[in-house]
Amino acid sequence: RAFADKRIYVWFDAVIGYLSASVEWAHHRGTPDAWRAWWQDPAARHYYFMGKDNIVFHTVIWPSILLGYGGGDGPLHLPDNVVSSEFLTMEGRKFSSSRGVVIHVGDFLSRYDPDPLRYFLTIAGPERQDTDFTWAEFVRRNNEELVANWGNLVHRTLTNAYRTFGAVPQPGPLLPADAALLEAVEGGFAGVGAALDAARFKAALGETMGLSARVNRYLGEQEPWKVITRDRERAATIFYVALRCVDTLKTLLTPFLPFTCQHLHAFLGYDGEIAGSLAFREHVEEDGGAHRVLTGDYAGWVGRWQPSGLAAGQRLREPRPLYKKLDERVVADELARLEQRHGEGHVAG
């Protein structure tokens, strides 16, 4: 009776889903004890991602539940890293699907590719402070950073190498500038990897884009398209170095830009998936209910977090631009759509 007027807040019950979903997953795979590798192996690492308003439920309530569990299965793994983000607004307004202040993924993908949005939300998202999404900033970062830096590097490296050699060229002796660039880019795995382990995604992406800019500067200084008229071996060496760097940067950028990096993987002459594949499958419950499950096979990613192994002689495929420059009119068009949705939301409300 003393608890008759008490209620259990939804997040007390919701966090249990982390464990129960793992147990259910193992059951449906026909390996009922597979969940233990995730929850009872001291070597496991648990990351929780959420908005800042859910921190207390993952740092106080959930660890308390795990510590208090008395199921006889032994201790359960506590959170290692609770990763919270700040709030994201849109054009100065709070996101609200009912009021039309929202970007529906399907609607976005009907006009744009997915990686530019992934790039923006990582490099300019609310990782450490509240952030406002604006279409003007989205267009600017797409054009001035993604297209002008990384996209430009890939396009001019692969286009010239493909047209001139058709394959990864055989290099001559490396000059100090060549060796220094390869060392810097291939050394990026340490800094970028550490940032990813610490869930500092903005820093990881920013460091990688900085390396891309450095390779762009190298090409601008070396000018292999001019050198080739007087020294084909030297031009081949420059393109070889640039291709090795692009291949390494492809791996560093795959966690952020998986779709375009897969295209680049093919342009560089590789077959298969660079980092595994996602697929939906239909799952039927024991009671007959059905729902779609998003699954992925990432076995192919194991062992790939390392510098390029691109070999001289590997055939290149004809490249295409990875990214599109957006017209400034996109801003006005998208703001008009936003106002239309916002107006319809107020009417519906």
C-alpha cells in the first residue's frame, strides 16, 4: 500500500532492454549462451550513446541494476563509456515531427546522397555543445570541405592516374617529401584510432580531413601533370604516393563516409566490401508476430584498420566524382519546404 501512488519511470525499465535484447538475439541465433561473450567477458567494451538528458539513467540507474542483478549468472559488465551529445536544433527551432521541424531520412535521400549528411552531423554536430543545423551551413561545408578537399583529392589523383597509367604506377626512388607524406598519413591511425576509442568523432574526422588537405598541398607543389612531360618516372612516383595516401585515407574515413568510400574502394581496383554489409531481414517471433531486423556482417573489416597495401600494377577502374557541389538555391528551396511542413504541422496540431 505504501507504494500504491508510486510509478516506475520508463527509463528504469527501458535500460534493461540492453541486456534482454542481447539474450533474445542469442536465442534467435540458436546460440543461447552467446550473449555471455558481451556481458561477462572482462575484455568486452561497452559504449552507450545518448542525449545529455539521459546521462543519469546510464550512469546511476543502469549500473545499479547490473550490480543488483541476482540471477546467478555471475557479474555483468558495467558501462565503460557513456557518450552523450548535446542538443541539435534546426534553423533555430527545436526538432519536432508533429510541428514539421524535422528532416525525414527518406525525404532527404530522395534529393541528396547520405554521406554529406553523415559528414555534417559528425564535423558540425552537437558533440560538446548545442548546435544548430542550417541548410546554409550544410551547403557550405559540403562545397568547401567535402567537395573541395577530400573529393577534389580523390578526383584529381584517380582521374590523372587512370588516364595516364591505367593502373597503380611503378614508383621510382622516393624523395624526402614523398616519404614524409606517407609517414604522416599512415601515422594517422594512431591519432584517429585513439579519438575513435574515446568517442571523439569530430576530432577523428577533423584529423583525417587535415591529412587529406596535406596530400592536396603535396600534389599542388609536385604538379605531376606537368612533371610527366619531362620525367615520367618521377610523375609515376608522385601518383603512386598520392594513390597510397588516398587508399589509406579511404580506410580512415570509412567509419564516417561508408558509401562513397565503398565507391572509392572499387575505383582503386579492389573487389568486395570494404567494411561489411548491412541488410534487412524479416524475423518472425514465436507468437507469429513479424518485424524487420537490421543486420550486418563485418567480418571483412577485421584486419583492415591499417595503412594501404596498394601494390604497383593493380588495375584502376574509371573513377567518377564522389560528391556533388550543391547550388546555393538549395538553401531557399529547403527553407521553403521547412516552412511548408511547419505550417502544416501547426494546422494539424
